[in-house]
Amino acid sequence: MNQFEDEYWNSIFNLRVVGYILLLLAAIDVVNIFLPWHFTNAVWEFQMLGALVEHAPLPLIALILVFFGERIYRDKREIYLLKILSWAALLAGIGFILLLPLGIHNTLRLNNQNLIQINNQSSQQILQIRQAKSLLNQAKTTEDMNKVFKSLNSPKNTPELQETQKLKNELLLQMGQLETKITNQAKVAKNNTYDDLIRNSVKWNLGALICAFAFVWMWHATYWAR
């Protein structure tokens, strides 16, 4: 082996070693993503899809480095290992394809869950306001009305209103403003959560499709190892 071949071999060897190290790190990442698992949990499954997509470049780069040079300077044991890695790339590609319907399904589930949660929170707050209105209608004295007013405000910000009609008008005005504010906040929350969900869904599902193609291509390109 002349000097050029020696330097070429050293370069290939170093690249392959780095590739194997990156593969080990990628395996640790995958284990960390799946543990502890919470299958059937829409949030966990959706985040799992995102984590796998965002960590996919590491094993892809690792495989490129490991397979670099094809069969040159390899013994039989490493060739057998490369055969396993080649088929593993195909399995990874199929896995990402299977994650696509799961990602879409969980997007719909999470959207429904978010809507239910926001509706429940806003409905509970509006119910409290309407209960306060009912108490206001039943109030007979200024003291009773002040109690209703204080139930809608912090004690530090509650004025002591003495005129009965003025107090009623103030309470009804504030209740209407609160109800409108809660309704508007619920609409904003729905829009924000929906936008975030769709953004992540498109990003991760499209990423899963690209990853599937990349891993299947890796399997196809390493036919020499099988």
C-alpha cells in the first residue's frame, strides 16, 4: 500500500467510525423518544412523530458515512452488519410511511380535544357570570349587590357603590363586558391553537414523507450490501 492508498484508507476509516458513532447516538435518541411510551395518547403520538422527523437527519448522515466506500476495506463481519443496516433503512422508511395516517388522525383528534377544552373553560366562566346575574336579580339590598360586584372583581379594585340603581347598572355593564371578553378570548385561543396544530402537522407529516423517501432510497442505493 503506497502513501496515497494509506491516506485514502485512513480517510475512509475515520468517516466510517464517525458514522458508527452517530448511529449509536441516533439509537439512543430513538429509545429516548419512545420511553416512556403512551400509545393511544394523541398528544404523545403526535409529539413522537415530530421528534422522529426532527431527529431523522442524524441516522441518515450516519448511514451515508457508514456505507461510504461500499465494500472496499471491509471484512465479512462488517459486510453482514451492512446488510442488516440496509434492511433497517427500508424498515425505517416503511415506518415513516405508516406514521403518516397516524399523524393525520392525531391532528384531527387534537383539534377536537383543543376545541372541547377551550369551550369547557369559556362555558364555565360564562356560567359563573350568569350565576352572578341570577344573584343580582335576587339581591334586595345594596349590600347584597356589593357582594355580587366583589365576586367579579378583586377586593382591592372593588368600589363601594351606594346607589342601588347605579350599582345594578355597573354590574350588568361589567358582566356584559366580561362575557364578551371571554367569548373573544375563546375565539382567539381556538384560532391560535388551530394554526399551531396545522403548522406542526404539515411540517411533521411532510417531513415523515420525505424521511420515508430518504430511507427507502438509502436501502435501494445499498443493494451491494445485501
